[in-house]
Amino acid sequence: MRTGVTGLQTPHPLIEQLPAVYLDEDFLRRFLAALDDVLAPVLLAIDNLPAHLDPRSAPEDFLSWLAQWVAVDPHEDHPVERRRAAVRGAVERHSRRGTRRGLAEAVFLETGIEPDIVESGGTAWSQTPHTRFPGGPRPWVTVRIRAERLEPVDRVRLEELIRTEIPAHVGFDLEVS
């Protein structure tokens, strides 16, 4: 979180809020100047609150805090713009959580690679009774990642991500090539 910033000027010095009779008091000036140093980051954060709450412009330490608000855990090693994108679209992505599209978006945000996803389920329509159900008897998802770049894919983190994105009763395979 935010801490004191050396030399940061307050936008609203406390001494200026006092009646003129107190302006010549040396002790009061020094005391209020010390409080101004402590309060300057707080006042500036409050003055800029809309910018702090927008993932596109939030300072990096606030971005981590905003990520907690929207239940996102962007990888700290990722570039800041990628983390901002993860926080910015989190609420909308939560509406697709548990779907193929939601899983694909989550994997893409984590790796930067478009995954190939194969599901065991399906839907069908038939006018005849006892028609065979589509898909497999066991709910399953296979996620294939073709890592064509130099940086390796963190398989453990990716498995944790997939586990959180798919429904609890669905198993999965992860294939990284």
C-alpha cells in the first residue's frame, strides 16, 4: 500500500487553514508541517481517487489492491499492461466463468497464447426417443497450449488457473507442446 513520499508537497497545507493570529507561532508551524508530510499522500490519493480506481491509470500498488476487489490474481512477473488488462476485464469475464470462452480468455491472459479447448459435452435435438446423448459420459476438458515463444509456460500456475475456471465436477488435461 501507499507509504510516505519524501518531499511530497501537500495540496492543502494545514497552517493555511488556521486563523491569522496563529501564523506567527513557530512551534505550531513545525508541528503542522510534520502533519502535512504524513497527510500529503493521503490527501493526494483522495484528490485522485477516480484515477486510482480505474485499472487503466491506477498506480501499480493500487492495481494489486484493485485486483483483490474483483477476485483476480494477475501474475506479478507479467508486464503492468497485461496486469491492467486482467483487472479491467475481470467483472465481465466472471460472467463467463465455467464456460469454454471464459476458460480460453483466462488461459490467454495468463500465457498470451490462444489455447485449443476440447470438451466432452455437447447438446443435440431429436424427434425420436432414445437418441444417443452427445459427448462423453464423463465431463472432461482438454486444454492444448502450443508454446511457440522462448519463455516457458508455468504449468503449475496454469493448472491452478484451469482448476478455478472450470466447474468443480469437471476434470481436465493440460497439454503443453
